Amino acid sequence: MIAMAVSETPGRLEQVERDVPVPGAEQVLVRVRACGVCRTDLHVVDRDLPGVRPGLIPGHEVVGSIERMGESVSELSIGQRVGIPWLGHTCGSCPYCRMGSENLCDTPGFTGYTVDGGYAEFMVADARYCFPLPDSYGDAEAAPLLCAGLIGHRSLRMAGDARTLGIYGFGAAAHIVAQVVCAEGRRVFAFTSPGDTEAQEFARRMGAEWAGGSDTSPPEPLDAAIIFAPVGPLVPAALSAVRKGGTVVCGGIHMSDIPAFPYRLLWGERVVRSVANLTREDAIEFLALAPQVPVRTEVTEYPLTRANEALSDLRQGRLSGAAVLIP
């Protein structure tokens, strides 16, 4: 099979030929039909995350059909379309797993980071972490739901019942979350790179009632803010934009250093918190919610072998919505 794998040179993938993997007892072999390109993939390819090995196949927004099943798999079926997200497996026995916080598992596996992912024609996955997908979405349109959607969903829950919500970084996750927020009758204020009028217009099309640069203040105090851009200085900026008692949620797995800021920005019982990974319950909830909204994903498709181009477009901010690779 053809795959795009992490090369020895940071920032680049190389096209490789691999044997089609064989599923273990609790795994399924999936023929990849689409794989979203997530900002976390950039952090993997650019070596922002520790322990990335050359030869790793990235990709954790995977849509595919089941070709083979391990002998212990009974809840899925051959030919079924499934989605495979970032959380690849958990131990089930550490304190976090036992308390229902499997997203914080001490010994997890992450699709496209610690185990091979979906930048390939085939992949294997733990059947317990594969999810049936709504029929109303095509393969490419469903792919961004599996990380941009799921992490956005979890981030939104962490923001509480905010009626006025700021979103910093208006990319794949933001364009999904904004639709959910608006469908719930809440208000979205979008912050983009300064001067990025194209992204601001995209945010308005997705329901934002105000859009401006991240170097500006919103027209009124916010109840909460979610930061999707991996930019540490946005944390004090968001704190200065939320009212007393407000929450700032950092929705990424990686962020540049947060600069020192005066205590007065945090005072007033403001809260800064992170979001880590997802749970299977998150996936079940959001994949049921998305078609009810209904969430519409905007995608740009690339052939699998042009994965470097897709990553470059994401890195340079040339995308509206999400990039999706098609084997």
C-alpha cells in the first residue's frame, strides 16, 4: 500500500510503500476513504510533540470501511463505514480510566502519533475506538468531525453555558463549533490573525456576529473564550476580553509559551483551563449531535500523495475550513 510517512527531515513527509497491516484480535483493518489534516498533524510532522519517530504514518481524522476483523471483534461488521479519532486506545485500569476520564489515561495510544494513522490506503485500529458515522455526511465531509469536531465539542462543554463566546483561531475546529453555538441561540465573536479579512468573512458566514483581529477587543465583554490557535500570547489577550467569572479554554495539544501577564487579568475568578484528548462518550455525543444541527463542514480535498501541500497550506493559513486527503 501507499502511505505518507514522517521523514528524517522535520516538516516533511515522504511517500513509502508498506505491506497492508494485519489486524490483531481486537482490531479491524480499514480501507481509508478520507483522512482529515489536523493542526496536530503539523505538530507531529514539525516535531513539536516529543517522541515522534521517522516512519510514523500521521492522520487521526480517518473515515474508512472495514475490510477485516480480528477474532475478538463482534460489535462491527465487514463493509461498515467507521470513523477513527485521535484516541486510539487506553489502558482501562489506571485511576483516570477507572474514574471515567479515559482522555487522561496514563498509558494511551494516539492515532497518527504513537500508532500509525490514516495517511495511507489501509490502517488497523482498535475496534473499541471506531465509531459508526452519520449517513448524511460524505467521506470527506465526515473526516473533520473526528477531531476538529470532537475537540471543539469538548472545548465548548468546558466553556460552560456562555452566551457570548469568543473563538481565537478560525480554522477547522472553529467553523464547526461556531455552527453548534449559533444553533443553540448563543453568540459568536471570532478572532483571526490581524488583517486576515478572508478568515473574518469566513467566520461571519459560519455565524459569527463579529469578527476581527486577535489584536483587537470585542465590542462587549465575553462570557468565555476558546483558543484554537497554538499561540501562547492569546491567553492574556483572551483573559482581558472575558468578564469576571469567565473561562478561557485552550483547545490544542500544543501551544507556544504563554508570556507573563499581570494578575489583574486573572483576578475576578476568571479561569484558564486546557482540553486534553477526548473520550469515547464525546465521540458518541457529538456524532449524534452533528446531523441534528446540522453541522456543515467546508473541506478542500487533496490526493494522499499531496499531503505535504495540504500541510503547507494549513501551516500558512491558506485554508478555509479543513483539508482532507483522499487515497
